[in-house]
Amino acid sequence: MSDIEQFRQEVRSWLEANCPASMRTAMPSDEMVWGGRTVEFKNEDQRLWFERMRDRGWFCPDWPTEYGGGGLSPQQLSVLEAEMRRLRCRPPQINLGIWMLGPVLLEYASEEQKQQFLPPMARGEIRWCQGFSEPNAGSDLASLRTSAVEDGDEFVINGTKIWTSYGNKSDWMYALVRTGPMVPKQAGISLVVLDMASPGVTVAPIDLISGKSSFCQVFFDNVRIPKTQLIGELNKGWALGKALLQHERRAMSKFSEFALPTHFDMLEHLQRYLPDPQSPAEIVLQQRAVACLMEEQAFSLSNRQIVEGMRARQDVSGLVAISKLVHSEQEREKFELLLELMGHQAMGWEGEGFSQQELDLTGSWLMSYAQTIAGGSSEVQLNVIAKRVLGLPESK
């Protein structure tokens, strides 16, 4: 038996012994476990799964062990991910810091910064949010104006960020700020990290049509942070921001993978709500559902190709832009299809008389439209693909 096959057997045995049965099901939105200073569990199985994966170093399985990771090789990581998919294991925690900021810190941060931020992140002790978009700098992110002015050994930050996911529940933020002039706009931008409990930070939730307030606006009023919280070089943060956005688009795909219903459940929905299609309209609906399954599987395989390219340090920016566009549109189409399939039974909103599945589906359907905007709208992604991937000329 080869070393990798032996590793596969070990991983399979460990997961089967340590992942509780209830953690091998699709994850409702109200059962997500978020890492942070205060971790909340709805049941004992969530706590066990969290602690066992943490202690194994598998919150960050491919990070170096000196930063709290599992030290797995790319091939071993692929095996772990495949075995978790096979068992339908839930992620033990949701942590944007691990998925998005961590890879950038591993590449760009100083050794002191890595030692300060990565081990707590790898233990699930810090919940991170992202401070990129502003009221007048969303799709045109380079127009951001939140300033960080040098004052001795500190930066003084003033301005605002908007559409900050879970800013009201996060411990720390990684943010793009302007530390230099705006000509050209991409210059003069730096990446900093800051404690959300810092004096002068105010967070205001934004209500959404889906009934949730995951988005917030964050205000900075003379917020002081030490210069040691500058990541990378001063005024050279645009490259780090682009790297982060690549990881953001992959993280958004992860949320789609966890949402109800997953592709594991689509056939169950089809059999339940359309067990014996007779009319031409029902047959077409069945064909659309099967096509949706095939598209999700194709995306999953393409996403694995992107991951392997990133590990090999290949330029996958074009593929990531295409991936974000395709998957957000696929998710919107999936929930539209499920609404047609379930009819009035899909239109749960709140209160008694609706199952958690119905409540989740309605919210997910509404949120699927927001996902075609978040992380770069579909229209912006089409422009990026046209100009930077296909090299098409500017329209006249």
C-alpha cells in the first residue's frame, strides 16, 4: 500500500470515529458554528466536532505546524477533503480569517505577525471580518477613501466601510485603507488589521430583504492602531487586496456548498415533490433539476482545479473571476428551480407553521440574489473576464 493510500485509510478511520452522525448532514443556517472569542454551540455534537478538529490541527490542515496547522501536503489535503465530502462532514467552524486572510498572512506578513495572528486563528479563537467596500467604493474598490494617517508609531483611521459581513459579531477586521495619494488610485493603499473593540469603532447592522442582518456599516472616528498592524509594505496593499479577493470568491463558494439544500439533497427534493412527472411541464422541470445537479458537480471539479493551481502558485485570477460569476448565477438558478418544484410549500417566512427547511429555503432564495452582487457583481465580473481574461478591447 502506498503512503497516500495508507494516509487515506487513517483519515477515513479517524473521521468515522470522530465526526458525530449529526455532523454528517446538511447544515441549516442557524447551526453554523463561528470561531471567535466566544464560540456558541447549539448541541454537544457541535462542540465535540469543533474540539476534535481543532486539536488535530485540521481547522487549517495545510498550514505549517509552527503556526497551528496540520502540516499536510497538497496531496494529503486533497485526500482529507475528499474523505470529508464522502462522509458529508460539516465544516467544524466557519472562519473567514482562515479562508481569506490566513493565506495572505502566510505569504506577506512578517514572522512576528505570523506568530501573533496565525496560531489563534488556527485554534478558532478570533472571528474576522473584511473592511473593503465603502459607500462610494464598491465595484470600483480603488476609489476607497478611508484614511490611515501616520502619527508617530501609530496610524489614525477615519472613514467608513459598508457591506461588512458580520461586522457586529467579529473580533478583528482586515481592511484596505488609504495611506497615500489617489494618483494613480491603486497606489497609496495599505492593508491593516485592527481590533473591533478599539475606541472609535462603531458598527451599525443593515437589514436585508432576506430577514437577516449579516451586513453592517462600520464607522472609524480617530481609531488608533500600532504601525505593527500594517501587513506588507506601506502603500503597496493593492496587490494584497487582490490576493484576498481571490480567496474571498472561493470562500463564497464554500458558503454555497454548506447552504440548504446541498447537491446531496437535490434528488431527494425531486423525488419528494415530483415523484412521477407526467405532463410536459413536469418532465421539463425534472430535466432542469438533473441539469442543475450536473452543473454543480462540474463546478465542484473546476473549483478543485483552481485550488490545485493556487497551491502550485499558478496565476488562477482569470479562472477565479469566471468561477465566481458562474457559481453565483448557478445558485440563483438553483433556488429559482426549487421554488418552482416546491410551489407554495417553499414560501415559508417566519413564525409558526413553517419547517426550518422552508424558512431556510426562502431566505436562501432571496440571499442568492445578493450573492450575484457581493464579492463583485455579475456585471462587473463579466467586464473583468472580457478585459483581463479574454483581452477584449474597450468598447467605443
